Amino acid sequence: WPFSPRSLGSSERWDGIVRNFEFGRERRRRRRAERRCGTSIAREPAPERTAKMSLDFSETYKRTGPTPVFSPDGRFLATAVEYRLVIRDAETLTVCSISSCLDRIHKIEWHPDSDHVLCACYKRGVVQCFSVSDEKWTCLIDEGPAGCV
């Protein structure tokens, strides 16, 4: 052997090298025997998969800012495109409502009832709230000079 356990540093490395060498030696021995006999060891075919998986992709939709957020009940998907909040139906991805904020949206949060959405605009220090069921209802929370935390 050109190297010893001391030159490798640890006994774990040495054991790994010996095991790899012995595995390779066994594989070479098996191949030589197959060549002499003219046969090869038949391997069992991989089992067929019974379930076929299909994926359906929607068209791509533009978004900027935070990642899209599903409503707690899973019916809606809220996305931000610059200063607009876009609420989509989660199954069909059709637009349910579009609401305009004062500035670029940095954070989106759903109320547990899945009817109200909060949009945080950090640059202006405001949080705007919108209703999914009533598009006319909006709310503006201004923290003042301290900003929103």
C-alpha cells in the first residue's frame, strides 16, 4: 500500500478506502467470471409504476413585491403588482378584485375570516385594509412619524 493509516489522518478514512477497494475488487472478480462463462447476471426489471402523474400549468402572471399569499380558507390568492393588490380565485385564477394602494406593497396578510386583506407600504408607513366581498370598503392605518413596525 502506498499510504498508511497514519498518513491519512483518521481511522475512518482508512476504513472507507479499504471498503471501497474491496468492493471494487469483488466487482472486478464478478465481471471476469461473467466473461469466462459468457453469461451475465440477469437483473430484475424495475417495477412498473401504476399511477401516471400529470401536471397542468396555468399561464404566468406578473407579480412584484412579496410572494403570493393564500387565504386561510384556501379560496383566494393575493398577489401584489407594484401598488396594486390583485385577489384571484385559487382554483381558476380568475381575478376577483383589484385594489390600489398608496405606494408599493411590501407585505400582504390575510385576516382569519378570509374576507379582509392587509397591505403594508413601508415607505409611507401605512397599512391599508381591503375587503374581498365589498370592494368599496377600505381602511387606512397611518402610524405617523414612528412608521409601521
